[in-house]
Amino acid sequence: MTERQGPVTAAAVDAREFENAFIQTHMRRIFLLIYRIVGNVDDAQDLTQETFIKALQRRDQIKDAAKAAHWLSRVASNTAIDFLRRAGRASFTELDELSEPLTRSHESSPEAQVLRHERQRTLNRGLAGLTARERTALVLRDIEDLPAEDVAAHLGCSKATVRSHIANARVKFKRLIEGVRP
Amino acid sequence: MKSNRHPSQTALALHAAGDLGFWRSLQLRAHLAGCDRCRATVEEYRASRQFAGTEGAELPAGLNWDRLAAEMTANIKLGVEAGQIVARRPASRPSLSWRAAFAMAGVTAIVTAGWFLQRPTNQRWSHQAHARIESRGVVAQASRAGLELTETAGGSLTLVTPRAENVMLTVNTEGTVANRYVDQATGQVTIQQLYVEQ
């Protein structure tokens, strides 16, 4: 009986450790990726959780740690794009509209806080003016720094199409943040 | 060779991060070498890309990440566990091994054989129009019209089954006649039995 329980318990512990490490390693990056696409913390939180649950349920596909990050980004962007398709459009929300418990009380100096807030607002304004495809392409290429080929694979379109999305996104983004960038 | 026509904004935007094809990039570089305005535009695209990259990697201002991360981690674990429970459910369905199946088949055979040997042999169901039994001057008969008890001395008693269909008559050698029928109006099944004491 003990002999049989030993390996099972060890496997369960291993699985739990793997789960913890996997979540801790990738959560911030995946949350930010989704947040930049959907534009608000509440949806980003739900979709980040959904992404990790999907990924951990198919953990046999994530044995290779090097490919895990890439694969997870793909799951995340697809989850976010699916969400936007269902929801119709992204809903960009400023954090000061959120409930108080999410805000941090021990932020740096008030000036730094204001500057940081302004920069984030400018970024959100630039991203909000893009279509979902353009925004996703820009986030993956310019924020995640993925090669255009990988962005095309994420979005399930040709490299020429993704180049067009990236170019349009950069032109619009630059126009939208011009003059308001702190 | 310098071109007098300015490249499109999309070409400049792609060139800013090296996303333009080789030949197109070569042409554009030649143009940029002699065009301050386009060079400045490319720099602006690089700056806005850098801004997106830098700010995009920052958490939203004012977000309590530790708290949010803890909440998400707990929810993820809960979700994964719930998924595992759902996935395990079909596997936990008891399966019948061939040994158990063989044992069950044996028991069924014994029960069937026992029932066959113990079945009542003195009773017959019939679709015939008439069933009759006589004992010590008393005749009990069953017909589609009903049950009738007649004494050879003259008296009789009749139990009528009006508007009946699917009438089954039974004669039992132990002195019973019975009919079973379905009432046409109500669909009710009625069984009537008449005993003759010997």
C-alpha cells in the first residue's frame, strides 16, 4: 500500500511544483500581453486565468521550457482575440476608475506617480485607437518583440498581411500619441 | 541613386524596426541618405516603438500586482483542479471485467433454470373463446362474455365483462377459472377469478 502511494504522492508534488513555477515565471508577462490587447484590468485578469488553466490542462505540450513561453503567448493572444471577437471591441479603462483595493498605497513620489500615470494613459490612448488585429500585431511585435513571422503565426495570417497590420498600427499609434507623449 | 519621391509612411514605419523586405529596404536606405525629413520620420517611428516597448512592459500605474497575482494564482489552481475532477469522472465509472461478467452470466443461468423448474405447470392461458371446469355438480366456465358459475341443480351466477377486448381465459386444474381483459373505455386491465372448492 505504502509502495503504491509513494510515487503517486511524489508525482502530485512534482505537478504542483511545476504548476507554481510555471505560473510565477509567466504570469506577469502574460497578464501584460492580454492587458495591452483588451485594455482593462478586469478582463485581463479573467483572460489570464483562462489562459493558464487552458495551458495547464494541456501540460503535456509544455515539457520543453524554451517553447513554453512562445506557446503560452500564443494561447494568450488567441484567448484575448477570441474575447474581443465576442465582446465586439476593447474597453480601455483607466485604473483610477477601478475599485480601491487594487491600488497600491506605497507608490513612489507623487511626481513620479503622475508621470507614470500620464505615460500609461498615452500608451492606452494610442492602443485604443487601433483595431483589435492592429493592436495585437503591435503588442506582439513592438512590446513582446516577437519576429514578424511569429506574429503572423500567432494571428494565423500571412507575413504580408501581418506586415500590413504592423505598418498601419505604427502609423496610427505614432499619430495618436504625438504631442501628448510626456 | 537617390529618389525624389518620398516613401510611404507605412514603408518608413516598417523600416524603423527592420520589417521591410531586403530590396525595398535597400531602396529606402538610398532615399534616407539624402532626405532629412524621411530620416527624421523614421527616428520618430523608432522613438514611438521604443515608448510602446518600454511602457508596455510596465504594469499599469497604481496596480497592486502582488495582490492581483495571488488572486489569479489561487483561481488558476482552483480552475485546474476543477478541470481534473471533471476529467477524472468518466474514468471512475465502474467497468465490468470478463470474470465478473462470467459470474453474472452463471448466476443468471441458475436463476433462469430455477424459475423454469418451479414455474406453475397446472395453469394455461388461452385465447380460446371458452374455458370450463366441472366439479361435484358445479360448473365454472369463463368466456369472453364473462365468468359463470352454474350448479347442475339449476342455479347460476354470471360475472359479465362488458366492452372488453384482449380477453385471456385461464383454467386451473386446482379448480379455478379466470379471465383477464382490457376495458375499451378506460383501458383498465381487470382480472376476474372464480374458485370452485372441492
